[in-house]
Amino acid sequence: MAKIRYTYNQETCKYEPIIVTPKAFGRKAMRFLSVCFLIGLAGSIYFHFKYPFLDETLQLEENAQLKAEWQVLNRQFTRSAEQLTSLEKNDDHNYRIILDLDPLSPTQREAGVGGREKESAGISYPIIKYVYDKAEKIKNRLDIETQSMQQLKEELQKKQKMWASRPAIQPINNKDLKQLHTIFGMRMHPTLGYIRPHNGLDFTAPMGSPVYATGDAVVMYTGFSTYGNVIYLDHGFGFETRYAHLTRYIVEPGQMIKRGQIIGYVGNTGVSAGPHLHYEVHYKNVPINPINFFQRDLSNKEYEKLIELGSQSTTSLD
């Protein structure tokens, strides 16, 4: 049996049963449903912002992981760029200076960057475009630096060959050297008795003392002349050395010679006033004073001894 609800009627002073009409019931039901809908909607909105859906949560976590990895990658690019900058500075201000090469200009180092930036123009995400451009600039700089290093390698090989070939030591060991005659240029010939050019230096040493090649070279000529037994060496790069008055030579034309190799022995052949080695250095067919070369291979003590021996000479021996 349905429970009957009553209400007090002040006009009749009686309790009368409440009769709910379908229309009134409909209005109450609509109000109730509306309130429930609003409460449900508010709850759904609150839950959505407070507790995202699982797939959205997973996506947010993935985005956070990607952002962290991007930051690591960006830091690595930054470190790589810094290390490359250090290498470029060493290249321009150390390696190239040592090898007598001009530093690369900023224009040369940035060559090709513009074309690669155009390739990234179609990327719509700024963060991806930023990293792409950064990576491409580093790659471009690496390409330029690789070419520069190849040039340095080739130049170094050339310079090493030139340095090895350059006449840079004295042809007579100091232990065998008795006196150095430093007369270079016009002088009175001690045997012929008239003034003529003296295009080298004279090293007085015991008969048979070893004579050393002063740089890597190819034997141009061996034979006999007014200078007695002679050897001509071609060092390349415009340099030539000549060794005269030898008692004998132990090399032949076309033979490859290394610096410090024995090529002959001190003698007194040809027009000579005593056992010694006459030594000349020519650069591009012009005689130059040899003392400017072999002194580089001496210690301070050895050089002082050489100067002392040279100061004792007042004339040449040929």
C-alpha cells in the first residue's frame, strides 16, 4: 500500500492528502534530472582535469620522456659544437701557422650552410627545425674541417719531405773538425794567387774523415774537377749541395741519400792547400753561405766551439 503524504490547510484547519498531478510530477522530475545532469557534468569535468584518461596519461609520459631525451641531445650538440670550435681554433691559429698556411675565413667555414637551411624550411615543428638546423650546421662545419685536415696532412707530408731534404747539419763531425774557414765570397786564392769567388766553407779535418750528407737528396754528379773528387747532391725544393777535394766518394749518380749518411771521405785532391772539405750550398742555382744552415743542428756548446774554430781562419784552403 502506497504511503500517503499530508499537508496542513490553514483555511480549513485540516490535514489534507497531497495529490501529485502528472504535470507537477513531470516538472519535479525534470528539475531532478537537470540537477543530476549538472552535477554529473561538473563531476565529469573535474575528473577529466584531475584524472586524465589512461591513453592521455601515457601520451603525456611519453612526451615528457621525449622532451628529456631532446634536452640531452641538444646538450650533446652544444658540447660537440664547442669541441669543434676548439678544433677550428687550433687549426687556424696553430696547425696552419706552423705549416705556413693562411687560416680559413668565416666565409669558407660557413660555406654551404644556406643551402641546408633551405632543406629544413618545410619542417613545421619549431623545436624539431631548431635541432635539425643545429645538427646540419655542425655537420657542415665538420665537412669543412675534414677538408682542412686533409689539406694539413698533405702539407705536412710535403713539409716533412722538405725539412728532411733541407741542408741542416754540418758535413764534418765536430770531433774530426780541426778548423773552420769561414771565408765566403771574394778572396785571394791561396794557391793560384789571384782574387776569385769562394762559394763555400772549408772544413779542415784529418785525411779520410767521413763526410756526411746534410739532407735527404739524390746524387746528381760524382767525378773529378779542379776541386778534385766532387759530389753534387740535389735536395729538391731548389736546394743543392756540393762536396769537394774528397779522397774518394762511395755514392753514384741517381742514388737516394739520407741526411747523415756517409757519402765520401776528406781528401786533398784538386787545387788545394791541405786536407779539407770544401762545402757549398746553392739555392735556385745561387751560392749562399752554408753557415746559415748547419748551425741549427748544433748545441750551444758545439756552436761556440765552431765559432772559435772559425775565428782562427784568415784565409781559405782553395
